[in-house]
Amino acid sequence: MLTPSPMELVILVVFKEKAEAVTSSLLQLGIFHPVNWQSLEKDLQHLSPVDVEKEMAAWQVLENRFREVEKYLGQGKVPASNRVPLTAEQVGEKLTFLERKLKSFQEKQTELLEQIKTRQSMLNQIMKHLPLPIIPQRSYSFLDVRLGAVKKNTVPVLERSLSPVAHLLLPVREENNRIIFLLVGLKRNRALLDNICQDTGWENVEYAEEQFSSGAVEEKLKDQLAVLQQQLDEVNQKVKKLAEESSAELGQISFSIALRKSLLKTSRNMLVTERTCLLAGWVPADKTEEVRKHVQDLASVFYLEKKPAEKTGVPKEEIPVFLAHHRLLKPFDLLVKAYGLPRYGTVDPTVFVAIAFLIMFGAMFGDIGHGFLLALVGFFLQRSRNKSLQQPGALLFYCGLSGIVFGFLYGSFFGVESFPAVWARPLQNITSLFQASLAFGVMLVSLGVILNIINSVRDHDYLRAIFDKSGLLSGVVYWIGIAVLMRWVSAKVAICPGYIYILAGGFFLLFLGPFFQMRHQQQHGFLETFMESVINLLEIVMGYLANTVSFLRVAAFALAHAGLFLAIFQLASFSSKSQHLVSGIILILGNILIVLLEGLVVTIQSLRLNYYEFFSRFFVSAGQEYRPLVLP
């Protein structure tokens, strides 16, 4: 738990005919992180890697086609009993069938949507001018309006001819075996309308003073819109039905594409001879026997070799890092990974971050009511179907619990201090609060020094363990300095000369540190090393001082939290006694503001203190995270 999980490099050799089955089994196992062994072992340079680029490109094309189909039909679900992979040809055939069906639906949807849009625009434009005076010289922004008569037996021909064109055909009256129509179309279709009217014997009729009721025109267009919408709904229903019928098929296609791409990604790292395939990958040390068992079940003849990461000669920066944590600690992985991954073989700070972050957050956000609100929101986010919200939700839940604990310590419930504080009220015990913040800072900085010494010893870098800015010597000087300062402040007694001698000796040894490194590494001359020693000594003193004093912000923000409560209560008290509603609104909005504003600020400050004052003393970043290939 205090270091990333030990890793082993597994080297596997199988016959070519068993390679795909073994690879599939490793994917199913979900613990194999493949690596290009050829780049690590010079003796294997003569072997050829598996050429999968052409096949990978073909499957990528299929995946792109599948994503387009998925946009309309949604994600399918393949039953566990039907997780049989399809070949590329089978996937292509199924996609072609679905694409053809979808194409007809999509074309119909596009056509109907365009007609609905056009008629809606016509309705909006007509409503601006109704009652509509039919004057031949009248110009409309984009409408072509005409009044004319056609013979009764020509009406069906007129209606059929107009059907492909956006229009409104409204019968006005009947006279002398003719029907007079109001025809409204778009100006862009004027030439087409002229041809249709000419072919059907349309005779223009002029009524300079005639107006038409807006209700009739509006009703006609709305009827057309209703019919079009009904047709669109029917098409959408057919698409939905197709999605339901194709759900299992879509799931199988998705599974097949993901599985094949995973196999090809693994095969990229394979090396081949005339009859065998060589595959290498990282596996957690406690899981390597599982790999052997899975391979043994599939291949009677194989070769498997496992090497501890430390004995492979691979630089620690290139060894994948696996942080195996209990589910209660998983949310705090977010905080560590936001800063970086601890390099393989160094200390995993997740446990320390979890404790320090919650203490600092609770100390700055101590209130039972506010903590309860955060915990409640976190509780529901943790149970969200959106997996990306679950871990942040759990972290928020922990922060809420920390706020509740410190709320009891401070005796605060939504800012009301109506019950005794278990520890101290911030505004009444300012000195105690600042002292506690400094003490916590000293402990966290000291822990950073200890972890840096541990990392240096594990790397066999003993000079860094002793002379580093966060090494043993600087730590001892820091601790003695703190002890001297505490003794002087608390007892007001003269400083013992022994402490002065120890401090002086410590500073002198720190000053000599770069000279020891110069002798060991033989990089710089005497003058450069002397200047480096002076600067290094100043950095150590200023760094420890700044890191420690920085923790005073914990007390400062705890006071700010309490001060905001006072401000809100003061604002609420300004309203008259009869305006209880106004006071209540001020209190509610004020508490919401404090939760949102202080919650954000306190989170940022807690992270800052962890990253800059704690992590900076020992943290060594890694190159990559452990990402085993898994069965989709």
C-alpha cells in the first residue's frame, strides 16, 4: 500500500497457431500490459514484429461505419451467451444491411424536416400580413401570392403537380364550373409555379379589395404541418423499432470490433520466427501464476519466463505503475494522479494525502450543516449511473464527513453556535488555531523529509538521502530549529549553546554537501561549487520557512469561514422584525454562497498545500500508468 505494486516482466513464447488463442485468453484475464520487448532486448533485433497495420486500418474503417450507425440506433447489448466474435466480412455485411435500411429512413426524415421547416416559415411570414390583401403589385419578402381559377376537372392535376413544391392551395369559392384558389408559394419557386399554372390552365383573377380571413390560411398550414409531423413520427418509430430489433446485433458488432482491435494492439508487440511468436508484458507480481495457468490450458507446449522488474535492467521510469488500493482509498487516486504518478519503487503517498487532505479541508470548512450538505451531494453522485461522477462523488462525501467532524470540534451548525464546542470556536481561539495549523504543517513537512529519505535509500542514492534539500541533514537542522524556537517562545529562556553548536554544525555540513557531490560526480569546479553551496543553503532555509508558514492559511480560512457566517447573520438582522421572510431568504442564499465559494476555495487550498508543501519534498514522477489490455 505504501509503494506501487511490485511488477514482473513475463516473457511468453508459443507456436504461431496458438498465438491468437493465447492472446485472447490474456485479454480475458485482464492483467497483461504488453511491451515491445525488442526495444528492451538488443539480442532480439533480428526478429520481425507482426505486421498488423493493414488489418488494423480495415477494422478502423469498420469501426467508423459502426459509429455512424450507432448515432441513430444507439448502443447495442450483446448477451453473455452470444459473445462470439464476428469476422471482418461478417461485420461488413451486417453494417451494409443496417446502413441501407437507415439510409431510406434518413432520406425520408430529411425530406420531412425540410418540408416542416418550409411550411413553418410560410406560416410565420403569412401571419405577419394577414388579413392578406390580394393585390397583384404587392411585394412580399419571400412569398409568391396569386389568386386564380381552374376548371374542376383540372384540380387533381394541379394538386399532383404542386405536391413536390412547398405551397399552400386554399379554395376560395366556386363559380361557373371553375374553382377559384389562393396559391401561396416561395419566390425562389416562381418559375416552377408559373409552368405548373400554365400547364393546368390557371387563369389569374384580380380582386383589388378582397381580403382573406387569417383563420382559414392558418388552419390550412397547421393541418399540413400536423400531417408532416405525423409522418415524421412514424419514420422515427420505425427507426426506434429497428434499433430494438438490432440491439443484440449491434452489441455483437461492437464486441467484435473492440476485441479484434485489442488483439491487434497486442500483436503489434509480438515478435515472430518461422514457427513461434514471442510476447512480453508487465504483470503484477502476485498475478503471474494466473498467466501461467491460462496459457497452460490452451497450449501444451510453451515457454514462460518471469523476471522481477528490478532485475530486468529496464529504467524505473519505464516500468508501469499500478496503485492497488482498497475501494475506500480509490477516490484519493484522483488527487495523486492530478499531480502525477509516483515512479515505480518510490513511496505511494495516497494514504498520507487522504489523511492530510481531509484534515485540512475539514479544518477550513468546519460546520455540521455545510458538511452534511456536501456529504449528501456526494452520496447521490457516488450512486450515479455516470461512472465518471462516482469517484468524485465519493471524495465529496468524505469531505462532507470531515466538515461534520470539525463542525462538532468548532461547535457550529449552519453558523449557529448553540452547543458547546468539543475543541475550540475559531473566532474565540485564534491563537490556538494558528498554533495547531503550524504544528500540522511541521508534521507534514517532516513527513515529506522522511519519505524523501526513504525514496533515496530505495534508489541507493545515499548522498541525496543525506545532503538533499529534503535530506537527513536538512531535516535534522529543521527539527532542532523548531525545538529551539518552541522552547524560546514557550519558556522565554536562553537558548542552550549546545543547540547553537548542533545547528552550526548542521549548516556547515549542508554547505559541504555540493562539494561531496562534486567529488563523487566530478562535474563542476571549486568556484561554481562554492556558489552552489551558498545558494543551496539559502534555498533550504527559505524553503523550510516558507513551507511551514504556508500552513497558517488553514487557520486563516477557518476564520474566514466563521467570519462569513457573521456577515450573513448581520445582513439578515438589518431587515425589520416583521420581515422574517426576507431574513430567511438572506440566510438561505448566504449559506448556499458560503458552501459554493468556500467549498471551492478550501479544495484549492488543500490541494495546494499537499502539492507544493508536501509533494515537492519527496515526489518522483513516473512515465506511464499500468494499463492492461482487457476484454471489451
